[in-house]
Amino acid sequence: DSEQSTGSDTEVLAERTSCSFGSHSDLTSGGSGPQPPPPSSMEEIQVELQCADLWKRFHDIGTEMIITKAGRRMFPAMRVKITGLDPHQQYYIAMDIVPVDNKRYRYVYHSSKWMVAGNADSPVPPRVYIHPDSLASGDTWMRQVVSFDKLKLTNNELDDQGHIILHSMHKYQPRVHVIRKDFSSDLSPTKPVPSGDGVKTFNFPETVFTTVTAYQNQQITRLKIDRNPFAKGFRDSGRNRTGLEAIMETYAFWRPPVRTLTFEDFTTMQKQQG
């Protein structure tokens, strides 16, 4: 019996972490038979979202992403596998995040729903995150999981760190772009992504999220803490359990008037609770 429980614990841990850590693991192309000839155009390119199940779990509840002045990483992070590139051609891979609509939202606690609260705030400066492995050959890109886990979100419109600038309480869609080298003259971290035959853009509806400065939906808080290996300090663990649950309850329903509670505050509260 004890062996069984250990097995399931291991599986849970494997499931929890497999979609959480960055990996540049090489992908072996499975299956035998003749390989298709290298594509001559961008039409063959396909991008597959990794950890789609985890994204879907968040999406079903209503994904929220924290944004801070200093910049905060996304969880889940965007990770993709790319196929159909010309192995010998050079490409940039980039990501931007665009508004889903022209609305601002608020979270209504008694119905646990996001509602339209008015028109969107004025547009923010365009930002593009160019994957640090760029420029690389199609062969190199296709061999790895392309991870955007170092990308950070900020609400600081004067940010000079290259973070993606977003408004709080707005809905956004991340987009992944494959840009052939000869189309990259207009590619810049501070200009909109260039368009044309040498650029192909992909987005995944399940990655849409609402920006917040503190999580609004308690279920999102729990799922983030449960699935993010970097939030392990906040998980239920033996004797801390009641203290942590108390913090969770406080966090879910209390909104301080002046500034919002962040994960850093959690740590302080944990220390105070001993």
C-alpha cells in the first residue's frame, strides 16, 4: 500500500514539474520513413503549445497574470515546439502580447466573474520580446523546446528593462512570431512586429489572460501555488498548514486600500506567523 502512495506522489510531482521548468532538451524526431524535403516557404511552419493541459486548466477558471513595477515572470510560461522550418535558413523567434479587446475589467466577488468595467486605458508603448537564442538556424530551433520563461510583465510605462508593458485589469493574448532573417530589418524590442511573407504569427486561445496586481479569483491563487515549483514555500506542508490556510483566506478576501498584496508580502506574513 505504501508503495502505491509513493508511486502516485511521484507521478503528481512529475506532472507538476514537467510543465514548470525551462528546458532546452533536444527533441528526437520520432518515426521512421522518408523525411519530407525542406520547405521552401513559411507555409509549412507549425508551432505547438507545450503544457496545453495546464494552460487549459487555468483558462477554464480564467487565467490571471500578476504584473509589477519591477516585472514579473508569467506562470504558466509560454513554451512551444516549432516544426516545418528550413533547417538551413536563419530565423528570429519573438513574442508579443496584444489586447484582446478595448475593454477594462473588474472582478465581481459574489458572482466570481470578470465583468466589463469600461473602456481600455490608452495604449502602452509596443514591446517585443526577442528570444535570446535568436538568430539561429531552423535546425537549431526545431531541436529544442523554445521557452519564453524569462519574459517579464510590468505596469511601468517608463520601463527600461525590456519588459512587456501592460495595463492592469485588461485582457491580453500572447503571440509567437517566426521571422526569417531577411525580414528582420524592422524587428526591434520597441517597435511592433514586422509583417510580410517572411513573418508567421501564432496564437493560442487558451493562453489569454487578465492582468492583475493581486490575484482576484481564489481558485487561480490555489492552482498557481499548487503547480508552480517556484511557489513551493506557499504550499500546505505539515505543521504550517493552518497558518498558510489563514494567510490564503486573508489574501483571497482582503483588499488593502492603498497598495495590493503580492507574493513578497506572503513571505513576510509567513515569517511573522513563525
